[in-house]
Amino acid sequence: MDPHLLVFAGTVALVLGSAAMFHVAARLGPLGQRLCDIAAAAPMLDLVVFWFLHAPHILAAVVWAQGDRPSTLGLLGYLGTAVVGQMLALTLWAWAHELMHPAARRGPRVVHTLNRRVSRWRNHAAVWWTGIVVPVFTLIRLAEIFIYPPLIWLVSFPRYRQQEWVNVSRQKFSGLVGWDLIWCLYCDWMTGVWSLGGEMLRNVESFWCPIRFSSSEKCANCSIDFPDVAGGWVPAEKGMAEVAATIEKHYPGPGGINAWFGHPVRITVNGAAADKA
């Protein structure tokens, strides 16, 4: 068999076969539902996402490496073949899932409403276009798993139950089928990964750089994701003495937790900020 065809067919079979396993598991009663719930939150969700997103790419790389004279350009071709296979598998799954739920397919739909708002081709093209950033979110998730935890040990940053952030649950929402379901699951995973990354970055910024930006516009824009900009960082016109004093005020040193200024760990049972008591 032609190696590119092997990658293409293997990718389609891998994605559809794996999706079928989850559909079967969901119908195995309490045990199957328990397995699905475990797979819907980190750390198991990380393995599931990696499998669906990147196992086809690994397959492509393996087949490419078996060639007589593998080249970087050739690898890109194999990876492109795997991506096309993933797109076809996703499309086939969406169509099949909609056919399995005729009532929901004919009822009110996100996809149908947006198609009317911006046109069908623009809506679908835009969603596929957002898929380009999937590797970015994969890298962010890897950083959360491997880069942030050593900071807990090195500088006493707060721990997080990552499964409370990185999980998917929109599959339980009634009426989501086909394209609506897969798009919402993508956003579900993406939003959790991004939010956890932002939470971790709040600790990084307030710990090492508690200084407001000289640009008032940037301060206003960044205060949404970094509340300490207006809640404790030193004004740009001040000096290093104020910065040092701010660090002394907000961080307890050995034995304490060095969280960003508005982190819940700083709230006492009386509702007052611990570092301001």
C-alpha cells in the first residue's frame, strides 16, 4: 500500500475507532459512565486529547521514517496527510452523530443559527481555521504539567487541582449533536487550559514583577486577567524601594504560600485578606 494512503486510512480508522469506543463505553451502565467521567477530566483527559490530536501525527512520522530516504519536506507531507485524515474522520463522525439524533438534528442548533448569521461557508471555514492553534494549546498544557509544578517546590507557588480546570462536560448538555458537540468540546477543553495557564501566570507576574506598566491602556487591558495590576502592583512612577516593600508585604517567605495577591489562599475565615490583616 502507498505509504501516504496508509497514513490517511490509518488516521481515519484510528479516530473513528477511538470515538466508537467512547460511544460503546457510555452504554455500558454505571461502570461505563464512570470510565467516561474519568476520561473527561485531567489527567486522563490529557491522554485522550493527545491520542485524538497527535497519535495520527506519530503514525505519520513512523511511516515517514520507514522510507528509503526520509527528508524534512517529506515529513511535512505525511503530517499533512494525517491532518486531512483527521478532518475527514471528524466530518464523518459529525454526520453520523447527527443521523443518530434526528430530533436534535432538526431542532434549534448553534451551527444552523450561526450559518444564517454569517453564512454556512464562513462559519465552517472560521471554525476549521481556529484548529491551527491546537498545537499552541498543547504546548500550554505541557507547560502546566511539566513546568509549573517545580515552581511549587522552588518558590512555594500554590498547588492547583488541575482536573477542576481541565475537563469537559458539555457532552452532557441536552441537544448538542454533531458539529455543535465537537465544537463545544473543543472550546470546553481550550477554555480550561487557557484559564489554568492564566491563573498560573498570575502567580509568576506578581511574584517576580509586581510593577505596573507605564502604559495606562495596557494596565487597563491586562487588569482583566491580572487583577493585581490595580490591586497591589507598584505604580510605574515609584521606585525599587516600593517594589521591595511590596514583595515583603505580600510574600511570607519560607513555610508560606507565595500566591498572587488576590488568590483565595490569602482570604481568612473572617473574610479579610490575610496579607492585609
